[in-house]
Amino acid sequence: KTEKTWWKEAVVYQIYPASFADSNNDGLGDIPGIVSKVPYIKSLGVDTIWLSPIFASPQHDMGYDISDYRSIHAPYGTVEDVQGLIDELHANQMRILMDLVVNHTSDQHAWFQESRSSRTNAKSDWYFWRDPKVDSKGNRNEPNNWKSIFGGSAWHFDESRGQYYLALFLPSQPDLNWQSEQMRQATYDDMRFWLDRGVDGFRIDSMNLMSKHPDLPDGKVVDDEPYQSGAEFFASGPAMHDYIREMRRGVFDHYDAMTVGELGFTKDEFSVSQYVAKDRKELNMLFTGDIVDMDFGPDGKYSRDDFHPSKIRKITDLWQTAMPKFDGWNTVYLDNHDSGRSLSRYASDAPQHRATAAKMLATYLLTLSGTPFMLAGQEIGMANLGKEYGPDAYIDVEGKNHYNAVLKARGGDESQMQDVMTELQLKARDHGRLPMQWDDSANAGFTSADAKPWMTINQDYVKWNVASQLDDGASVLSYWKQMLVLRKQYNDLLVYGSYEAVPESTTGEDVFAYKRSSAETGESAVVFLNFSDRAQRIPASKFRGYSVLCSNQGSSGVEDDHVSLVPFGAVVLYDRRRD
Ligand code: TEU
């Protein structure tokens, strides 16, 4: 039986600082803006916030390129402002997670400036520096064939050292060399700086990239492109677990800090267990990328494989049944700042379905075992930018790099880009970063009417905003609040209960259904989720006598031996053993 802890019972609300609330009308969200919304966040029924990076940064990757971990990006505020936010949250019995980006820094970080200055300085090995590979014709080449996650080679030549440095993301995000004991200790000091100020834990960015194969071997060649993934040599490398244990013993354990590792490239049950099995004493929980990759095709993010309900069933089944085997814990999430909105990708934002579909996804997130993470705006059914927005509406570096690379390969012909636009409309990171839609005033109440917002505001805000949903008992927002109350009320069952899938042979392929049971309280719940735009009728005689705990369909649709679901319908049945 799993031990009960606060972080298992938490519900986390992700805030993208640039896009939440602007207090000084410069068009960019900020810390005082977030403070002003603490009562709203509390009223939702969530108890923890996760802030994407707010630290000093040249903002080449929206703050995931940090130049100083101990100061705050000036337009967002100051360290004092952040202290005010921490204190305000704590005064309201809420907690705060920060984003810990220590796989890489900005090239503007003092550490990198020093490291690149010579081959002999004290920080010369804090990053990955390698001599060029010189070929038979005397040409200078990259040390290996690894491809950057944002495109092109992962290696960049630096004139002052006459060497290449490794950067798995942007050229301005050099990877830190975790083999350096001094470098590790310096990042631990930065972590303590924030934990000492009351931060309750970290979401650890690109966590499993911190240990690379020490020889940095060439990646497996799978096509005739000049650069190859190489992930088999830079993800979950040989010292990964040593680093995490050192971090936990040396830092996190002294503060009861909550840890959520972002785990890319590592997908199999055994490898995942090594991070979160209780007896390993490493991380509390993980984001496995598979849930935001369900519509990625064979050539990566911007190639297509249509979403199908069987995919979410498979991934959910895998982790819900795996975690109890090794007494591990996991997150439950569908959205983050790196993806399109799940509503638009995995359900439907079509006007006739949007509210129902958003509530169905909320039902999924809040009835599974694991710590739910929601992205600000999810509670009002915020959606992707529609097809009326052209390439200029998209400003994120990942999507732009992809668009420009394809455009170049096609000889610069803009009329040939429809397929790329279709993928951006589904998956671009911009959708997860849209300014929060507070009300129907100009600029959605995110910033003043005369300010210039830092990025596109989705014009559907006129209808889809917080103010219009607050007093409407049938709104998406009201449904989220009700579900969050239920999750707390049925904590033993919904947080800690066991999980069993209802077989696809019973539900049909479009409906995902599962049963949660608590041996402790004798309660069970059965959750039916219709992931299609067609009505469904599911045999349910096994659940005769169950009552309806909640539903997103006006009339519940429960008969003696069937559950009827409207398109994107969701029904949760409930029973308490009476013996
Ligand atoms: O993302 C890590 C990561 O692996 C990304 O490639 C992610 O899969 C991609 O953005 C999906 O489109 C983290 C952050 O979440 C992301 O915002 C940063 O850009 C990245 O690290 C670099 O710090």
C-alpha cells in the first residue's frame, strides 16, 4: 500500500509567466500579476503552482536559457516580488514549484563566459568542449553527428578556444557538463538559494539529458541527413542515477522538496521505474513525454500520426498499472507549454463540442492515480489558434526553425507550406503559451487595451474567458471546480485507489473506461470517457446499482444495463460496498 504524502494529493496549476497576467501594461505577464490572481487560483481548488522559468535570461528560449539563477528577469519583477508570491501562496496554504533548468545554461551565463575564455580557466570543463574532427582533406568537422533538438548540428565552434561546444537545444543553450563535481555543487547552491526562500520543489527540465555517454559516440545513422539524433548516447546516461541521488541526499531531502523530472526519450517501464521506484529514493514523479507525443509521426513532432483513443488508453494503462508494481508515483497531464492544447488535438474545439470535450478531458485528469498537472487556461477550455492565423502568429523558436527549414528546402515557395501550417496549427508550442483569457475586454483582460501583447491573443477570448464562466454553473470552469472538490472529497478512492481498465471489447474503441477501487474504504468508481464525436452506448450491467458521481452530459445517460454517452461525453459511476 502506497504511503500517503502531500505531493501525491496535490493538484498542480502550471503558469507560463509571460502569459498569465500583466500588472504594468508592458504587454508581458509578471510576478505582481500572478500575485493579484492568487485568490482566483485558490478559488479553483488547486493547491500548488508551477512557474515556468522566471530567472534572468536573454529569452532566446523564453527563459529556458538562464543567465543567472539567483536573479529574476527584470520585466517579470525582482527576487523580492518572488518572495512576496511565495509568502502569499503559503499564507493561503498553497505551494510553489519552480522550473529547474540545469541541463544547460544561457551562453550569457557567467559560467559559460568564463568556460569559453580559455582552455585552462577554472570552469574550463563545466561545459562539453571538444577539438574539431579534422578529415583527410584537412576540413574542420563537428566532434560527432548529434542533431540539436531544435535542428542543425548540436555542436558550435568557438573561436577563442578553437573548440566546439555541445548544445542539445539552441546554440545559445550550451549543455552543462555534470561530470564536473564543482559545477554540480554550484547548481546545488543555486537550488538551496530558492529552497531557503521557501520554494516547495522543482520541475526539473530535460532531467535525463544530464548524463551523457562519456565518449560522446556518433549516433546511429538512420537516414542520409548530415546529423542524427544520438539520443541513445545523451539520454539516461550511465551516471544519471548517481547525480539524482547526490542531488536528493545533498539538497532535496533537507527541505522535503517535491521533484518532478521531465523525462524525454526514455519510455520503457524498467528505465522509468529506476527514477521513481520508492526504494530507489530518487524522484517523486515524472513527465513521460508519450502523452504529448500521441499525434507525432515517424519523422518527429511535425509529422503526423492521427490521434486515436486507443493511444491514450494504452499509455494510461501502462503507467497506471506499472507504478504500483514498484511503489512509484507519476504525474497525470495532457498539456504543457511545449504543445498544442489537448482539447484541440485529442478531443474537439468545434463550437458544438468544445465545452463538453473540455469537461471530458478534465474528468480524465482528475479521476486517475497520480498528481494532476493542468495548464492555466485549461479550466476555461482554451483552445489552439484557429486556421485563420497565418505563419506570423507563430513566434516560438521551435516552430519557426521547423517552418524555415522546410521553406528553404522547398526553394522558399510560401504557397507550398500548407502541410507544415496544418502541423503547426495542431502542435506548435505557441498554443500552450497563449495569453490567459480573463474577460471580453480588449486584449482579454491579460493586459490593458492600449498595450501591445508580447504574443498573439486568441480572438476567441470574446466568448471563451474566465469572467463569462464564473457565474455559470454549467460552464467548463464550474465543472473543473466541482471535479476538484470531488478529487479531494474522494481522496482515498481517486488519488490512492487501484486502477483497472474496462476492456476495449466492452467499450468499443472510441470509449476509454476504467474502474478505480479502494480496498480501504470499499468504494469504487467507474469512469467512461467518449473520445469521439459520435454518441455511444456501452453495456454496463456489471455496474447496476451504482450512482452517478458526476457527468458532463445534462442527463446522465445511465440505464439499468447501459451507459449512453453523447459525443465527448463523460460519466463517473460510484458505489460503496454495503457489506
Ligand atoms: O523541453 C525539453 C524537450 O525535450 C523539448 O524538446 C520538448 O520535447 C519540445 O519542446 C517539444 O516540442 C524543455 C522545456 O520544456 C522546453 O520549453 C525547453 O525549450 C527545453 O527544455 C530546453 O530547455
